[in-house]
Amino acid sequence: MDHYQDISILPDPEFSLALLMGALYNKLHRALVEQKATNIGVSFPEYTVKPKSVGGVLRLHSDKPSLHRLQELGWLTGMRDHTDVSEILPVPSEKSYQCVTRRQFKTNAERLRRRRMKRKGESYDEACQAIPATVEKKPDVPYVTIRSASTGQSFCLFIDQRGVGPNSQGGEFNSYGFSQTATVPLF
């Protein structure tokens, strides 16, 4: 994690920042899957909880050769007019570390009940007893909307970015660039 690259979304009168970030993130996810990369992490330097926003900058973290290999895939095709891509740069010496993870929320009790009824063959009343309305949680973190390559369904990918401290934690990253344990530099 000694290098990084920033990809900034450029303002566009036809497309919202959130829509463009979702499209960019979709492309990154597909590239990480294609490359089977487990050593590339992400962060969002403009991330805010109030108001909820991941911002307009996607930061990729890894070593220089891995970031070069990712760029050689040409995964930004179709996004070049909407992004400004920085050079691959060394991470500054003054930094701390943070963990960037996916958060999943049970946001719709009715959907969970229908799913349970289908999976377990239960009646609606049985599903209501098993899944009370209090199970619903209101998301408290920003998200990007992406489309599943396998089902074609759009969904909200909730992102939690939390500071860990002055020491880095090693580990692998998933195909979204997230890890439950590994950290990325915060600067």
C-alpha cells in the first residue's frame, strides 16, 4: 500500500455525481473481478456521513505495479470524458490508516418476510412472527448504486470508512476493494 491513484469525477450538466460514481465503481468492480486482485483497496477522500456522500473522488491503494496492471486493463473506457485520473503517486509519509468496508442493512421487513416465506414455505403470519418490523435498520452511511452483473438488479452498496489509527493492518481486499481487517492509508 505504498502508492495510490485518485480518480475524480468531473462536473457534468447531464449526469449527477452519484450516477457517475456508481458507473465508475461498477467498472472498477468488474476490473477487480477480471484481474482477481486481492491487493487493491479503495477509499473516498471526500466521504462524509452528514450529509451522506462518498464524494467525487475514488482513491485506489496498492503497490505501483498492481496499479499499473489495473490501468492496462483499460477499465476506464467510457468514463474518460467524465473523470480526471491522477498519476500513480507514492503515499505521503504523514498518514494514519483506515478500514473501508461494506455494510449491509435489513431495510425492508416485508421483503425479508416474502423471502422467508419462499425459502421456508411459511405462511405470512409465521414469517411476521419470525421477522418483526423492528428488524429494519435505517442506513447511517453513504452508498453508491451499482448493478449486479449476475442478476442485473441495481442495489445500494453501503460504504463505511472508519479511522483505525497510526498502524497499518495487512490482509486481502475483496472485488469491491473492501476488507474487514486490512487498512488503507488515510491522508
